[in-house]
Amino acid sequence: MPFPQLVLHQIQEGRWLKAPTFTTFQYIGAVIDEMSSPKDEQIALIRLTLEDRKMSYPDRFEQEKLLNLHKAKMLVEPVNSPDRNF
């Protein structure tokens, strides 16, 4: 069996890479809702962090945690978008 047909057969069997279920999409939506949106002050700190302006320790850990949370939300939001291509 040539590899393109093998890959299509694997997809039909639900092996390896597969689309999430509708329930999983609902969970992702709930996670995004729970994360909420950053307030103006948080946006300002995110911008400062992106400009590589770091706070002193131990506050830097919280600053970087905020940035990582923001990045995670930005990566997850398109998954829940109605115009996704699955």
C-alpha cells in the first residue's frame, strides 16, 4: 500500500493525529472563558515584559508567569474559533 493511502487508512482508523471531539472543544471553550481577559494594568505589564523590561526577583517570576499565561491563551483561542479548519 503506497504511503498516501496508508496515511488515509490510519486517519480513518483514528490512529495518531486526529481531530478533537465536540466535547473537547467545549472544554477548550470553558478554559478560555475561565482565563478571562487581561485588565489594562496587566496588558501594560505584558507589554513591558515583551520589551524585555524585567522586574527584580521574586516579582520577576510572577511577571513571567503572567506573560506565559497570556501566550498560552493566545495559542488556545484560535482552536475555539468558529472559522477553524478541521
